[in-house]
Amino acid sequence: MVSFREVSVAGEAAQTLLREYFADRAENFPTSMGTYRPAYAGSDAFQSPDGVFLIVEDVDLAGEPADVGCGGIRRVPSGVRGLVRFEVKHVWLQPHMRGLGIGHVLLAELERRAMDFGAQELVLDTHASLIAADGLYRSNGYIEIDAYNDNRNATTWFAKPLS
């Protein structure tokens, strides 16, 4: 059973996973889009009450905790409807952890925490080449919207109202 650990995005554990995440994205980024450009968050990003960064922990073969993924939320400016808006960022699992339903669990935890911070809407951006991510977001109630940022790595933007 996986668990979550809240960490500073500037900490060693988060930076290690983010390097893995960005390397994975760069390796699999469509050449037609040019070069993938990682965007590391500043040390003040993803901090309460305006966000959180989570490490996904599992147990390795020796029975020791192992960091196997990450994801975060951060407050961003409200959209045209004026709702309190948070953005989902860097949802990623190591390849051996994919397809086990952990992405759904991680996303649900990020949504819960966003609601605790007062979020009324979640947004995120992704790339069409990330078919599993697209399915994850759509199956969890995210709907496609117009671009809300200028992320050159993204082709698709989603939102989900929270109640």
C-alpha cells in the first residue's frame, strides 16, 4: 500500500524525483514539438496554504520505504469565473509503478488537499502524447478547456470544478 509524504519541493527527495520526471519527459517528448523544457519550481512553490508537494512512498523488496512518484498542487490566479483555482503539477510515477491505480489515488489525495485549502477549481496542462495521463484526468472528471497558461510543453489543458 502506498503512502504520501509532504515535502519541500526544494528538498533532496523532491528534486531527485523531479529530475527523474523531467528526464522521462525529455526522453519521450515528441520531436515534432522541439526540445522539452523543464520548469523547476522555486523553493517557495507548493507551500501551505497555497499548495503542497507530495512524495509517493511504497515498500521495496527489502521492506524499506522507497520514493516512487510525486505530484503537487499550487494556487494560481483565478480564471474568468473568479473561482479559487489551484493547479495540479508534476504528477508522475516511476515506470514500474504505473498501471496499478496509484495515479488515481495520488490525484484524489491532491484534490482532497486542494479542497482543504479552499480550492473551487483545479486546472492542469498536459501533452497529447501522454495517453495514460489523458485517460487518468478524463476518468476523474477533468474536462478539456482553453489554454490558461503558455506552457510550450503542453497541448491540452483541463479543469475540474470542486464542491
